[in-house]
Amino acid sequence: MKIVAPTASSIEDAVRLLRKGGLVAFPTETVYGLGGDATNERAVVAIFEAKGRPRFNPLIAHVPGAADAQRFVRWSAAAERLAAAFWPGPLTFVLPRAERSPIALLATAGLDTVAIRAPAHPVAQALIRAAGLPLAAPSANRSGAVSPTRAEHVAESLGERVSLILDGGPCAVGVESTVLDLTGATPVLLRPGGATREAIEAVIGPIALSTALPMGDAARSSPGQLESHYAPSRPVRLEATTVSADEALLAFGPHPPAGAVMTRNLSPTGDLAEAAANLFAHMRALDRPEVGRIAVMPVPHTGLGLAINDRLRRAAADDGAKRQG
Ligand code: AMP
Ligand code: MG
């Protein structure tokens, strides 16, 4: 495994690997992705294997922009308006598979829909354009673990399961993309993420939350949405306003309680964008053997707070469900 700076020559190396069905970890503005050719079944199998991810969990296809997306999905008026407002950026659309779409069936876990996004990170853009391929790219970590927001996290989690990591520094957004189902009359938010509900509704009007669907329906329409996910190895306690002596504190805001084994503050000023960018790195930093439990202070449930609280809730869920990645 090599961690390399993204240069014209390392991107060429990466493209050579991708064209042969190999895997490359690369930075996006959300988290690091483990990329493979989304049209190559073997490359997609290799992604599932490297992550240890159950195969019913479909992957997002990454493309340079809206013009490219239309080869793979049946585009719509809502997609057009949202892409104009958010792409490239942290918003994924679920749309019907286009006729003769070359996206591997395994990448969509047999669904007749495709999840697709244009990432904003310049290294992701350069890589996808140079490869001339849509890249399937789930987060570059073992299934169920905390998502990587730095190249070192990828190396720690995947080790020799990935041969090349392009190091683009820390991810600016820090939580995964928002996944929006555009296949029905009303768009449905399947996963809160880097694009906020408020910003989306400002463009296309009211959207529905998948949490409003019966649990089974939500799991079927977006199979990645199982409870336990993004999980550190230590237990997690939410809504903490005090800490005990064996706990590490994931703080938010200017007045964290004293007395924790160690403390990391998501944002001392209470800024949700800063908190999202720090979330996974801080969770990793607190996930240490000497810590009995990770206590997490309340985070407001607006804007990026929806995505942050979603990941925190999954980190705390210990429901015995198979961890997805
Ligand atoms: P990740 O690759 O870890 O960012 O996760 C991708 C997310 O997108 C998971 O929650 C998947 O369940 C969801 N997803 C991917 N493809 C589809 C699809 N065709 N329909 C619904 N959800 C999808
Ligand atoms: Mg993931």
C-alpha cells in the first residue's frame, strides 16, 4: 500500500489501476472513497471484499457532472434543478437505471435504481475525468467502522487491502453525502448528509424523510440504512451533559463539562460545519482502550446537525444488526 500526493503522474498510475479493475482510495469533500470501475463487476466485487461489506448494500456511482450522469440514469427535471444548485457537491440522487446503463448490477445490489453523485473535490474530479469511467466509491474503511476523513485513516482501516491512496489532506465536509430518492412524486431523504434538508427544500420545495416510512420500507429502499454503522469500538452515550471518570467526552460548544479521561471538542464556537468536518477524526481519537465509554454532548438538530446526529445515533446503536459500511 502506498500513500501518494495527487500529481499528474500519480493520477496516471491510479487510472492504470482502475482500468484493470483495481482499487484506488481517493479524497472527496465528504469522506475518502474506495474507488473502482462501476461498470466492471469484478472491480465492484473487489470493493465489497476489501470493505467486508454485505453485498446487498448498493454503491454510489461517481461522475464528473450532470451531462455524464445521463448515460447511467434516467434524468429528471428535479435532478436537473438540484444538480444545477448542488453539483459538484455532497448530494447523491437515486434515479431509475437508464436503459442499457453500463453500471454493474452488483453495484446497485440488483435494484432497478442507481445512486449517483458528482463530487466537488478537485482530486476526485481529476481522477474520474482522467479515468473516463464512473467510479463506485463507498467510504474507504472496513464495513461498519468510522468513515475516513484523512489518508492515514484509510491506511489504518484497509491496510494492504488497498494498493494506492491519493492523499488530498483532510476532507472539508467530513460527513457522507445526502442521499435523496428522486424516483417518486415527492423526493425522499434516505440519508441526511453534507447537503442540508433546508438547502434542498429551498430549491425543490418540501421533501419527505425516510424515517417517516415504516422501518422495513426504509431498509428496503436504501439497504445501507441499518442501525449500527459508523461505529467506534467503545460504547457511545448520547445527550451527555455530565461525564463520569471513565468516559471520554465528545464535546460541542463553549462549555464542556470537566472530568473526562480525554476531551475532543467538535466545535468550541458551536459551528455545525466545523463539527461535521471534525466528527469522524474526533471519534477515532477518543476510541482508545483506556476509555470506558464515549459520552457525546447534544448537537442541535438543524442544518448539518441532522447528518451529525444521524451518524452519532448509529455510532451509539448496539442492536446486534450486521454493520454496514
Ligand atoms: P456509502 O457508499 O457508504 O456512502 O453508502 C451509500 C448509501 O447509498 C447507502 O446508504 C445505500 O443504501 C444508498 N444507496 C446506494 N444505492 C442506492 C439505491 N439504488 N437506492 C437507494 N439507496 C441507495
Ligand atoms: Mg460508509
